Amino acid sequence: MSERPAEATPHRPNGDGAATDGTARVPTDGSRLDAVLAIARSDLRRRSRSPKYLAVALLVAYLAGSVTAGDVRLFVGGGYTGRPTAAWFGAFAAVVATTLLVFGGFSLVRGPITRDRDEGIAPLVATSPVGDATYLLGRWLGYFAVLATVTAALALATVAGFLLHGVGPLALWDLVAPFGLITLPTMALVAAVAVCFEAVAPLARTLGAAVYVFGVLMAMSVTAVAPVPVFDFLGIVVVRDSILADLPVDVSGLERLTFRIAPPEQATTFAYHGMDWGLVELGSRLPMLAAAALTLGAATLAFDRFRADAGLASRLPNPLASVRGDSSAESGDDTAARPASADASATGDPDTTGDAAGAALDRLGGVDPATPRFLDPRVALAELRLALRGHRKLWYLAVVAALAVQMAAPLDTARELVAPLALLLPLSVWSGLGVRERRHRTEALVFTAPRPAGQTVAVWVGGVTVGLLAVAGYALRIGLAGDIAAIAALVAGLAAAPALALAAGAWLGSARAFDTVYLLAWYLGPLQAVAPLDFVGATATDPARTAAYAALAACCLAAAVVGRRRP
């Protein structure tokens, strides 16, 4: 009896396992759970190959060391702090870790869905049998796994810190339980919000980062003043109530007590017995899980499945994106985002490639590789044109309006309010400085050009010029007033911001970290008068702070030059 020849099985982009490039290939004949796990595993594999997570490990160690070594302390009731027992370290470190991960975790995990849009994987996902809910749930699980890993590392580092600096018995439950019961539910919500923002294309980049940071800050403010907190996403309220139970003073007037982190100083210590995890305490964490589920549901409804003309996402305006920059990338249209010269080089046609390159050189006036100048003014002018072109009309109108208000408002108002608000306008330009070539796939053209260091400096000069343009009215007025210290502070801050964006893009390959750091520094510094973060001298000028930001600009620019030289 002859054997039947084996039939050729057609290749499926969603077969079992994971692709070599880190993209998910989910089983077609398995359960939805198998598909969710496959997508999450592919996300973790790709992240495990990224060197930037080494920096996360160092930050985890530094945070745990600062909390447990006494470099920073938690004060309640004005001058009371707990004895450094396991219960105190666990509650204190969990609240600090949750607060930091709420801000930093969002930028840490988001990106894979946007990467699928940008790297040509979108058609595979869009045409696969994997449903929207399955795909987004798999992404959420991958995001949550990353945040849970960081949380576990913080818990272990806190245990190690207690062994070095704590007093009393080693109570593992008191040290670890706050991380599991306070931090992890909040991380589930953060992961869900990251998935939701990436599912809605206009929120996938700078606009989403701004909305998220301001939303978190608003939620923190509302929670702090609410008479009956119903959404304690940072765990501050549940920890505060347990502390008040042990505070050796009358707490009748401290119902809304908020504790602060301050440098070591004279304080009265008291014994803190730790958290009593009853139904009330455990129930306070359920709203985070419910909010995470609702957010994922909203993401599924809004998800356009990578089609530029589908769903609600295509109808949402994005004032912080450029017309031919972020918009084309977020819609998944790689052809629109790729310059003509890159398309020509990809075809392999030397005549077409040569014509495109020659046309580009003609527009620059014929840059001579032998020119000894470190910074060619024509290249700097071209970079400035790239930074200013392609924005939506709303952006240009906002710049003109900001300049008019800066000239008409009283000088103090322009310094403390109008100019800081105007510093949001350059964010859409600065955010993409370090990743522009990667986003538009022009690395082969830009990074093989003569004098790459000069090109990086030209990009930075263009970014600084855009920042100066946004606050030109305020700069002119303080210049006419002869306030040299204010001018120096403004220039130093505007030099540091694009330099930091370039360095972050060169070494991290993403603009997400810069977006979050800049928005926090902008809100806490110029607007909230936190002196170390007031990078433009909006509330007060300090020569030492100005010199520090000038040094930061120089160091970040040097790091960007080195980072952009890497293969």
C-alpha cells in the first residue's frame, strides 16, 4: 500500500511560537488563552534583549537603597517618623515605588503596539484570525509582566536593604505584602492605560504622554483633598490610616493628613505595627482592577486594527503631532513616513538613488565633505526647516498667540505663567529629535553622511531655536530689561531640553522616556516652583542652577554624539 505524499502546508504568519524578530505568532487552532500567552511571551522576549532594562535595575537598587538607608525619610504629623522595622520599610517603600512606577512605568512599557504600526507588522495582525480583544489582552499581559517584574525586584531590594539597615526581626510578609497588595493592582491599571492609549493612534505618542501625566497629577490632587477617598490608586490613604492608628498624638484633626518625604532631620520616632489587611483594606484595591478591566474594554472598542480609516481613532485630532511626521507613523503608513530617497535606495536602482541624493545635495547648496567646519550653517538651517515644517495649523496659531500674550501681559505674569505654558509647544519637536531617523527609516542616509557629529549639533541647534521661538516675546522683554541672569537661565534650560531628547533617543531608541521626564519637570519646576526643576528660571534665578543645566546640556549633547555614532 503506497503512502500518501505529504501535502505542503502554507506558511501562516500566525503559527505557533514566536518569530525571530520578536513579533508574536499565535496558534490558529489553540485557545484564546494560548494566543494571549504567545503575544505576551513575544513581548517579553523582545524586551529582554534591550539594554535599557539594565538602567532600570540600577534605578531599582538606588531607590531601595535611598529608602532603607535613611537618605530620605517619611514624616507624619509634622515631626514623627517610624522606627526602621520591616513593617515601616515595607509600607514606605511600596508607596514610593507605586508613585514612581505610576509615572515611569507608563513610558517603560508602552511601545510594542506602536512598533507594530511602524515596522510593517500591522498587516499581519490586521489580517490574522486573532481578535481585537485577544491581541490587546496579550499586549496588556506582557506590559503587566514587565511592571510586575520591576515590582518584584523592588521588593527583593527592600528586603536586602532591611537586612543592612533595619532593626527588629525579619518579617517577610510585612516587607513584601504591600508591594503585592498596593503596587501590583495599580500596575495592572497602568498597563491597561498604556494599551488603551496605544490602541487609539493619536494618543500613541507625545499627546498621549501629556494626557497621561496631567491625568495622573489631577487624580493625585483630587485624591489628596477628597473627604472620602474612593480611588486610592497610590495606596497612600490605606497606609496613612494604618500609620495614624499608631501615631502617639491626638489624630482628631489629622483626618486628611498627608505625609511627606524629606531629608533626615531631628524627629520623634514611634513604633509602627504594620498593615492589617482586612476586608476594608483589600476592598480599597478592587477599584484599580475594575478600572483596568474597563480601560481594556474601552481600548477594544476604540482599536482601529491598524487601519488609518477605521474607528474613532482616525477622527481624533492630534495637535502635538506633525502632519507628515507622527501622523503618518501612527497610522501605520510606512510609505508616507519614508522619504523618497529612502524608497529609491530600497529599490536598488542606482540611477534613481543617485538622482534623489543629488537633488537633496542641491537643495543644501552642495555640501562638500572636505569642508573643515564642524557645524555647517546650511545644515543647521536645513534642520531648523525640518523642525518647523509639517505641523498642523493649530500649532502655528498657538505659537503666534503665545508670542502675542508674552508681549502684552505684565512681565511677572509672562515669566511665571505665559512663558512656562508656551514651553509645551516645542515638545512635539523635541520629542522626535532623537528618533526621527529611526522613525522614518533614514538611518542609512543620515548616519553615513560626512561629519555625523556636526549633523547632531545641527539637529540640537534647530531644537534650541524652536524653543527660543516659542518664548521669543518673553526673551525680548527680559533682554530689554537687562536681566542677564534670567536670560542665562532661559538659554540654559532651552539648551538642556533638546540635548536630553537627543541623548534619550540615541541611547534608548524611544522618545517615551523624554516625554515623561520633561512633562514632570515642566509641571513641578516652572509651574509649581520646585526650585531644582525650574530649568528656565520662571520663579527665581540661581547662577548655580543655571550652570548645572548648562553642564547637563553639554553632557547630554556629548552623549547624543557618541550614541548616534553606534551601529
